[in-house]
Amino acid sequence: MENPKVLIVDDREFDRILYKEFLNEVNYDFYELDDGAGILDFLQQTIPDLIILDWQMPLVGGMGTLKLLKQNKLFKDIPVVIITGQKDEKVLEEAFAFGGIDFIHKPVSQIELTARVQNVLNLTEAKKLLIEQRNELQELNSIIKVQKDELKESLVLRTQMAEQKEKSLNQEMGVEKRKMMNMEVDSNKILNNLVGVLSDVQSCEKSLSNVDAVPLSVLKKLKSIERELDSLIEENRSKDKFQELFASIDPGFFKKLSAVNSKLTPLDLKHCAFIKMNLDNYELKRVLNVEMKSIQMTRYRLKKKLKLTESDSLREYIFSL
């Protein structure tokens, strides 16, 4: 560790030697000037940690030297200890006003000089440390601000991405929901058509009781029944497709229901799925092509199978799964 640099400015060589002996050259690196006139030139080469300044000198005394230091932003913070034989308090006031940090009256004692110099150096070191810590804190605050801004920007981007993903998911869910609803509507249309065809055939049967040959119109009706049955069979096969489509909206939903009651029928599961899709009773009536009473009976049976009381809401229960 380097020794502190001490510049002694005094026109008396004896006093300069005395101060160095008091402070001990082992503990400090000393530099000397016999007047304040050349202090700025000296400081261009070496900046000391402390200046011991005599107040009275022939060319530029203590006051003039302090003014020179005060006017230069590079040197104005160098700590200065004033030494003088004057007792006037006005001198003391002027010295402190122009940057003097401590004041020693002559004759100077070794104990006082050593203690004052060491205290000033300690104070200066503490001040430097505080400045460094303040600068580090400001730098840290700047880093934190940058990170905060980056985090805020990242959060905004993530929020936008999440909103876009949710919007996309809702759109996909809407598509799948429409597919399932259309699938059910188409199935019901086939059943209704089949019922109508059978009714027509029954009418034909009554008119053919005494006729040996089967009219062409009856054959066409039977062929139509065959096509409708084929479509119905194919539609029944598509029940697995319904569950597959719904699983893309809510994976595991049917497993949760089956865990509550493993004896739920495909119709029960489908009805629960439509409730989870947030279809109201009127939409269900249209999709399933049934009477409102039929929907109410189905829900009544479902509540029993799911072990719900009369006061429990089936819809709330389904949405809680």
C-alpha cells in the first residue's frame, strides 16, 4: 500500500524539516515548496493527499494559495491544514471560508500535528469512499432502471402474446364448437328424415294390402330408408369424432366425469359437454331437436348420477371440473 502524499508549503526550511520529523518519513511521502506561488505548476505533476500550508509567506501566502486552489476545479478538493502564528479569529474564518479543513497554531506540537494530519486523511478517505459508494449506487440505480424498463417491455410483450394466444384459442374453440353443434344438428336431421320416410312407407303398406306387385314409389321409399340408415350408421361412428373435437377444447373433461360415475351414457357425456360449451337450454333444444321437457328430464337424471342435491347447480358443477 502506498504512503499518503503530503505537500508542505512553508518559506522556512527549518519548519519543513520539523514537520517531516514529527510525522515520520516512514509513514508519508513528502514534497516541499517554499512559497505558494508555484503550487499550480507543482500540482500539474503530482497531486498530494494533503497540503500543510503556512499562512504567512513572502510572495503568495496562505490566503492567496487557498484562492488559487479554490479557483481550479481539479485541485479545489485537496484537503489543506493551515499553520500560523496569528491568533486573530478573522484569519481562522477566512481560512475555513476558502477551503481550509483544519487549523494549527504555532508552535506546533508533534502530537497535535500527527493527530490532525491523520484525522484529515481519514476524513478524506471516508469522503472518497462515500463518493465511490454514491457513484456505484447511481450506477446500480441506472442498471436497475434499465432492467426495470426491459422487464416492463418484456411483460407488455408477454401480455400481448398471451392475449393473442387466448384470442386464437377462443377462435379455435369457436370453430370446434360449431363443428360439434353442426354434427349434432345433422344427426338429428337424418333421424327426422328417417321418421318421415317410415311414415310414408306405412301409408303405402295400407294401400298395398290387395296388390301383388310393389309400386315403384314404394321401392324408392325403401331405397331412401337404406340411404338414411347408412348415414345414421356413419353418424354414430362420428360420436368418437365428437369426443375428439371436445377433447381439443377441454382435455380430460370426460375422464373427470367418468371418475365421478363410470356408468354415464354417451348421451349423458354429450349433454355435459354442451353445458361446458356454455349452450343455454334454447340452444340445446335446437341442437338436439328435442322438447324442453326432455332437456329438463336429462338434467334431472344427470344430477342424480353425479350425486348432486336439488339445490346444487348442474351448470356450476360442470364448469368446476
